[in-house]
Amino acid sequence: MRLHQPPPMPSYQDISWITAAIFIADWVIRIGLGLRVVMRRRPVGVSLSWLGVILLVPFLGAIVYLILGETRIGRLRVDRFERIRSILSEHLDRLDEAAKSFDTSMPASQRALIRHGLTRYGFPLLGGNQVELLPDSDTVFERLIADIDSAQETLHLQFYIWWPGGKVDQVIDAVIRARQRGVVCRCMADALGSKTFLRSRQRTALIAAGVEVIAMLPVGIWRMVFRRQDLRNHRKIAVIDGQIGYTGSMNMADPELFKKEVGIGRWRDAMVRVTGPAVETLGLVFLCDFDIETDDVLGDFEEQGGLKHVEPTGEVYTQLMPSGPGFAREAIRETLLTAMYGAEKSLVMTTPYFIPDEPLLDGLIAAANRGVEVTLIVPEQIDSVIARLASRSQYVDLLAAGVTVMQFRNGLLHTKTLVADEQTALIGTVNLDMRSLWLNFEITLAVYDADFAKRLGVLQSRYAEQSVALDKDVWTGRPFHTRLVENAARLLGPLL
């Protein structure tokens, strides 16, 4: 009887060949991806950060880059956007023709921003609007529910986060009532930001009532091969009957309930309620996103409802600036730089996440150095440890240039605003970080009106009253280990 012989052990020579093959494959991948990073000509900081990840971390660095390193929205979405681009351009050209009578007495800084917006986004300046500032979430919920209850034809709601419970359930009940009246109701929620809602009984109730509920940018292991998973739709838009529009920083979440377990306090947000021709541009952005997600292009947006010619209701000039994949690269970053370099007297900004690239940081410093009174208001605590550390590392340079940096202490300040010279205002969804500036689908409304800018300035002053100003000497004198950790986190800034 022959005993079973174990398989022969690999020889030292075999192991050497296997090791050599792995080593060669690793370096071929690193060099290949490194060349790809170089040839894509992104900002130097971003490129160097990715080169560090690829070259210093064998195999895993390459995998991380392939998953997170490129703005891939998927071939299907690219094709759909191309199909509706001509329809969008038609509408924007018509709006531009109707808006030729803009006020040539506007300051040079405003005219520069308007030209930049038209060139980079294609969205024209529109007069004849009323823009109402809604300074807190309670006011937003109250006005939005009332407008939903008055809807007669269409209701379009798009938010990055839907979070069931509290006043959000009241909104959902109002949407169901609208649908029962025969109103066409469409709701869009980001698949990642709203994953709790998309699995909830509230979504089930909406669908049962006949409301279309669309998950934007679905995620999954298989989808990871074709599309970057952390690229999200961060927009907040509501359009009622094509006549009333909302946008701003607030998600569809009740701050009394949202992320209470994090322990950073109530989220503070602001929105605007708009009537007049600007509402049509908000409706266009909603329908573009809806059609890209559903492939439901019917040949003309009007056939889908919710888009119509809107008569003037006021005297305010506005310009919508949608950004993200499919729109001009770097457009929103250039918009912020244009506003910074155009400011002559004052520049006040609020943002929850402050991790700018060098040009934006230089823009704030340059404004302060030429005598502009620059104020930056940020929350003292945010819901990301790394982002908080990276943000804090930026303050030294700002304080040295004379920028007033204030830390908000009454919750998480989530409002994203810019007011220049008390006459130009930007409000929307864009954070001062690389994710908002380079990756996400965002929305910003520029308002060229001194009265509105002053009202927004009053809100910013209210935030400042609940903040503490940083002292340059105290901040620079903090312990070495604290500054070391923050500066190390800053190196990840281009990737956050």
C-alpha cells in the first residue's frame, strides 16, 4: 500500500520569482497611476497628495485611488446629460434674451461676477425677483409646509439628506395631501446622504400615495467599478407650481433630532424663498437632475410639468450657479475667487467646513492685505474630527494677515454664505472644502441687491454674536503637539 505523498513545497527559487513578479506588478501599477495623476493636470496640492498615496502605500494606495481618485459619474449619466444639454441650452438662451435689460449702473465687481457666471455656468442674470431670507429651520419648515399645502399642479423637492422624524414628517404629510389633491409630486434624495429615509416607512407612505421618490446616485459594490461612490448630489431645492422656489443650506432634517448623538448641538441653517423668473432656473436644475437619474427625457421639460414662464414679482437681480460634474470644471471655485478679489470694503463668509486650497486661502489673505475687512465665521465643533483639525490648521495664516476668524459656539453653523461690500450675496450649498468645490453637485444663488445683502449681513452678525474671535498670539502659542496634529491633518485637505 502506497502512502499519500504531500505536494512538494515551493522551492526558494519559485518564491523568489513570485516575489519578484509581485514587486514588478506593484511598481508598474504605481508608475502607471502616477503618470495618470500627472497628466490629469489637477491642482498641484491634490496631485501631490494622490501621488503620495499611490507611491507610498503598496497596492492599497492604487485601490484607494481607483475608487476615490477620479470624478467618474458613469457612462450612462454622461450620455443622459449630453442628451438634455441642448434642451437646457435652449431654455437658458431664451431666458438670456429676456434678461438683456440688466442695470448697467451696477458696480464693476458685480458686473464681473455676472459675466463670469454667464460664461462658466450658462445661467443668465435675471431681474424681477423677490428674495426672502429665512434665517432658521423653524421658519423654513413653516413657510415650506404652507406653500406645499397651496400647491395646485406640481411639487418638486430635492435634498441631499432626508431624515425622518419631527417636522420632516409634517412635510411628508403635506406632500401626501398635495398628491391626494392631484398635484404631481416628485422627491429626490441622495442615496448615501438619505439612506435612512430611503429605507423608512415614510418613503413607503409617499410611494403608496403616488409620489415619485428617486434615489440619486445609487451606491453599491458593483457600481463602484463604473462610478465614484463618494461623489454626491448635495443640492437643496424646492419648486412649487413653477412659481415659488427655495434653496440654501438646510437639509430635509429637523435639527431637534438630526445627529443629536454626535453631541455638537443643533444645526443652524438658512434658506431663501424666491419668486419671479429665478424660479424657472431652479426648476431647470431640478429637472436636469431628475432626467439624468431616471432617463425620463421627454423631449421638452414643459411636458414634465413644473416649468413655466414666470412673471416678475419684484426688483431683485439674481443668478443661479449650479456646479458639479457635467458643468464647467473649477467654476464655483472661480466664482468665490472673483467675489474675493472684487471686494473693496468688506467680505464676510460663513461655512461649516473650511479646508480651502491655496488659491482660496490666498484670496482671503490678499483681500485683508489690501485693506478689506475680512471676517470668517466657522463652527467651533463639527461632525468630522479630521476636517476640524485640517480646518484649524488654516487659521494661523489668516490671523497673521488680519482676517477676523470667529468660532460659533451655539451648535453646528451649517449656513454657507458670502457677503461682499454689503451689496453682493452668495447663498447655497457649497462648503469651502475640496469635496464641494470639485466633486459634489452643488447649487449657489447670487443675489445682486444691497437690501438683501444687508439682511444676510444681519444674520451673519447674529452668528458673530454667538461666536468667539480668535486671538492671533494665543492661537499661535498653542502647544506644539496640537499644532503638529492639525498640520498633519492639513496634508489630507486636498483629499477631504
